Amino acid sequence: MSEPEPPRTVLFDWDNTLVDTWGVIHQAINATLAELGRPTWSFAETQARVRRSARDAFPAWFGADAERAAAIFYARFERDHLDGLQPRPGAAAMLAALAGAGYDLAVISNKRGDLLRREVAHLGWQPHFRRLVGAGDAARDKPDPAAVALALTDAPGGPDAPGLVWLVGDTDIDLVCAVNAGCVPVLLRESPPGPGEFDAAPPAHHAPGCVEIAEMLRCQC
């Protein structure tokens, strides 16, 4: 298999792509469900269901209680998220290597924008990224291409400069967003795609970890 063509820009998802936040998300969503008198979710159910931003997902999950649910969820999440924030293995070294090699890097996340920026600052990773786009920053959240368009507004050469843009993430939402925005969809997770799992937006590349992303882009980390 030939080596992938290197991109000019790499857009990363945040949660569970560069950092592990499942534990805090799970605790916050179950605190919300419990306070609203609803059955709580197993950890596997949380992993399967949490994909979209709160402004897109909560009305479907909670109906008329969506605003109250969001208030409960964010109160619990903001209390715990920095203490529970864990970089994914190799993420810090990969980002340093890519930035050092001159790649243009940004984040597009379905985490609320202010919380995303707080977490990036907590880890000291701001110098690696040109832009951090979270939920609510663009007119629409992933998988809508508006988030990608915002992330590329001040990209080198401008948003319409020639060259590939990779969108790296761990879920179907990330890959669909990549296809919607004309980016190269890259799956970053330990397990490879299952049969039919990503029929709507098959990944162009799969990497089991951050080190492998760096290797694809011919960087040592």
C-alpha cells in the first residue's frame, strides 16, 4: 500500500481522540439522568450514545427537560473535568512532533467551546494549535461542515488554499463530518473498522494510536 499523501492541515477531534474523558462524561450524564428520575446508562451505553453536541443531543434525549438537563450535566462536568482529564497515550509527543514538523493543527470538538479551551490550556497544548473550535462556536456543530469551515478560516494560505485536510477522530460523527466538509476521514482508535460500521463515511486511513499518526506523517515522536 502506498504512503498517504501528507496534508497541509490536520484537524483533530478532542474527546477520546487526544484525551480520555469517558469517565467524567459518564458520571455527569448519569447524575443528570438520576436527578431527572430516569434510568442511568451503563458505561458501554454512554460510549455508544454520546456523539453529538449537547445542543443537538439533549433535546432528543430529554425533550422538554433539555435545558434543565444541560444545566445539571454541565454543573457536574465542570466540577470534575480538569481533574479527570487524561491525555491519550502518545498524544502529547505526537502533537509536538507534528507541530515541530510544520503541520498546521486545529481541533474541532462537540464539547462546548469554553470547556474545550480550558482543557487545552490545562494541558499546556495551546502552542500546538492554530485554532480550537468547540460546540457553539460555529453556526452548527459536527457533523455539519460549518465547524470545519470555521477551523480553516485563518489556515495558511486561507480557507480555500490547495492541499489536503485530514480530519482525525474516533467516531462515525467525525468521519461523516470529514466527508461533508471534503476532508480526508482518518479513524484514530485501537480497533479497526468493523464490517459495515462506517458505510456512510469509510475512513481513508486507520491508525490504532497517536504514534501511528505521527508515523503516517513521517514524524518521529
